[in-house]
Amino acid sequence: MATMADVARHAGVSVATVSHVLNGTRPVLPRTRQAVLDAVDSLGYTPNTLARSLVTSRTRSIGLAVSAISNPYFTEILQGVEAAALEAGYSLLIADPHDDPRHERKVVQLLHERRVDGMIVAPSADPTDLVGYLRRHAVPTVFLDRLVDTRVTEDVPAGDGAGAVPLPNVPCFDQVCADSAAPTALLVTHLAGLGHRRIALVGGLPGLSTTSERVSGYREGLAEAGLACDDRLLVSGNSESDGAERATAGLLGLPDPPTALVTANNAMTIGALRALRRHGRSVPDDIALCCFDDFAWADLFSPRLTAIAQPSRELGAQAVRVLLDRLAEPGRPARTVRLPCTFVHRTSCGCPEEPGPAGGAGHTASSTLFEKGTAT
């Protein structure tokens, strides 16, 4: 098995130069760099990442804890994480916490024991133990999709050297998410603009920031449309298909059922559609439907689903970039980055099919809700 010394001899350079070329730690003349790369290719040299990690205390690996197996939305995020990590020369170790607080804490510890350089985590509804573990061990971490209140009161040196002054509400971790409140409000006002006065929301799992923000957006949309909020129309589907099916069935059983429905994620959209079919309700003739989360087959339903599309892959890629910034500058202030969503206008809301580019049916109209994401 070829060694770095073999590469150096073959290229006629020092071992240090080979190291600089392979690790990008110092500029090297183009001709010298190419000689090293040719030697690597000729000898079939493979860098010993284990040995390098012993020297640098870095493994060039990222731990990713998301429920990608059980939630297709996170599968797309994973693709964004993987592409960005690979481009930066990092490998991924992936674990599925199943949105369970105890399992979440366990898998994050296992990833940490593998000496990953940092982690990207989509936290559960109760991440108290998770946050405590990450804080105690000072693990560089980016929370993804779901925001967590990680603010603490820190003591900072007083300017006159007279001790420390408490600095309240200092966030401990970087976070990356998409906006949730304004897009949900948009779905509600869109339905209200079509004449609906009883608009229901099938919300997500209590405790998740995405759930609370979408509920807030639902209420804001009703207020903007001049509609009262009937709490009977605000139900929880617990972010999963079966729960949404039960919740939707309950809505349909009300004395005055809703004429329009908003579902707060893709899994709950499937459950709601199942309940509507089981109760003989047609979309949009009997009830209009809009959903948060677009997915690959949303355009294949009949009618085609009007949806809020999240920038799933970009969320994953952005989380990697934020984590790499943290690794490069550990002392930088924590930040929260929000990315814009897109309103994808189709026909399940009750709007007619828009003409395609050549005058035919089937065109999907979409618009980005905000020009750019925000960072705090």
C-alpha cells in the first residue's frame, strides 16, 4: 500500500509538500501540485484518514440525526446535507432518532463517541436531555428545521475589571429552518379569498417549533381575513398520517364541518386525503385542500395539490455551511438562518387549472414568498 513518502519520491518533492497539496493547507505551484496528483493517481495512494485524525484531532466527519427513514421530507434534506458535506471533503454518519427524546439522546451520544467534528440535528418535541448533553460536551451543533430555545444567561467580564456582568438570553447553538408562520397564513388567506369561512388546520406534533409557528400562521391568516378562530377547527394530527386521518374524520363529524382544510406537513396530507375518501368527500368540490410541504407526487394527484414548498435540499446544504463556519470560528455568536418558502398554486384549493405555456392545461404557478432568508 503506497505511503505519502512514496508519493513524495515519485513526484520529486517533500512529504510536507504532498501534505499541503492533499490537505489544501498551503498554496503550491500549479506544476508541483499536478506532479503530486499524478503520483497519487499512478501509485493508487489513498490518504489514511484515521492517522490524519490522530494528528489534527479532526475526523472530517459530520453526524446527522434526522428522522429520514420515517419522513420523506427529511430524505430531501439529507440529500442536501450529503452534497454539501461531500463538496467540503466531509463524510456523514447518519442516525434516525425517530422523533423520540430518549432515542434521540442515545443516538447523538453514539455519534459523538465516533468523534464526529460536529452535528446537525432535527430535534424532537422535548430536546431537554439532548441540549444538555450537547452543551456539557461543547459539541458544535446546528439544529435543523425545528428551532430550540437554547438561550442561557452567561457571565461576561465587566469593562472595568470589577468582576462579571450577567448577559441574559445568549443562544448557544446555530439553527437553520424555513419560515412557517407567514406561508401558513398565506394558505388561509388564499382560501378565504375563494369564499371559505370555515377553514380548518390539521396541525403537527405539540412541542415542535414548526407546529407552533404554523398554528400562529393559521391564526394570523384568519385574523387578516376577518374570520373568527373556532378552536374546534384547530386539531392535531401529531405530524403523522394516522393521526391526521383521525383528526380529519373528527372535523368531518362536526355539526358545521369545515369547507376548507390546511394540512401542516406531507404525511398529514396523506392521512387527510385518506379520511376524505373514506367519508365520500371530493376535493375540491366538497372541501378545498391546501398543504404545507410539497412533494414529488403532489402534481400527480387529481386534483393537483396546492402547497407550500420548503427548500428542503437548500436547508440541508445551509446547515452544513453554518456548521463549517462554526468549526472554523468556534467563538462566533450563534445565529439562526431562515430560508424562504414557495407557494405552489395548483387546483386542490378550488382554483381552475391555469393554462400552460402553449395554451394547454396543466401549468403550475409558483411564487417565492420572500426574496431571501434572514439570519439573526
